[in-house]
Amino acid sequence: MRSLLEDMPPDIASRVHANWRKNEAEYWAQREQLLVRYRDQWVGFADGRVVVSGRRPVEVLHKAQQSGQHPFVVCVGHEHQPNRMRSRFPH
């Protein structure tokens, strides 16, 4: 599969942390197995494993970021579909 960075402007893609790139590549290598267990769920993927999963993207994102591992966060099976994350808290 192609990297999600390919859809980003080059100046933004160039600023993405190397560990995020590594985590994305490892996710794609394991994607077929992940589809069985995590299809339609959001996951934070780092160091070759799912570090958090759930149905609410913002919650998964925040928990994944707490790992400090530059996780790749994505909805399994919907990787190239545009999405918006919205906080459940009003601003």
C-alpha cells in the first residue's frame, strides 16, 4: 500500500517524524492480520503492535500520543478515506 504521506504536501510530509514513518510501514506489513481483529476500528500502531484501539478517533489519538512512540493512527480498512476528527468537548 502507498504511504498516507503521499497525499500530503511535500513540505508537511518532510516534517513527519521518522518513527511515525516506521510505524506506518510496519502497520502496512501487518494490515491483513489487523483487518481480522480491528476492521472499522481506530488503532494507534507503534513498535509493531496496536497500542490502543477503539471506536472514537479522538480518544484513540490522544491515548496513542501518550505512548510517546509517534504512533500511526488510522481506521483499519478505511485508511485512504478522508476523515475529520472532532473533539467531544466544545471549544
